[in-house]
Amino acid sequence: MLPNISTWSLNSLFNKLQAVVSTQSTGGLKAFLESVRLRTFGKYGLQQVQVDVCYLREYLWRFVEEERLLNFLLEEVITSTVDRCIDPVLMEPSVIMLLCEPS
């Protein structure tokens, strides 16, 4: 027999899980940013990071409570990659969106 779980308990559990996932996602983005700051990129490395950021922006917003923080961190990843790139040639936004479309 299942224990009697109130709606309040389920909401509380869901909120705690959402906070944990949000914190882990933000921490992962900060680690991604730091790893970018420690590398040197070529043109294609920069373009790959652009696609990665597009994908993360498309799917990660559901799990992060602060969307402004998510956008800031992702923009910082792109900016840092451009700064660390030997030949910074950005990919066209339309091409990036095409690559990030769900198939």
C-alpha cells in the first residue's frame, strides 16, 4: 500500500529537484566557460562552440531558473572563444539555427 503523500509534499519535492538541476546546469556552464578560457581555438573550433551554445540555449532553458544568467553565461562562452581564437570567423546565424533544428 502506498503512503499518503500530500500535494504539498509533491510540490515541495519537485521544487527541490528543480533547484538542484538548475544549480547543476549553471555549474556546468561555468565549467564550460572556464575550459574555454584555458584553450586556443581555430576557426572551426569557434564555429563548433557556436553550435554547442545554440544547442544549449535551445534545450537548457527549461532546467535553469534564471534565464538571464543562462544567457549571460552562454554569451560569455562565445565572447571568450572569440578572444581565444587564432582566426575568428563566425558562422552565419541562419546556418547555426539550421544545424540546431531538431531532426
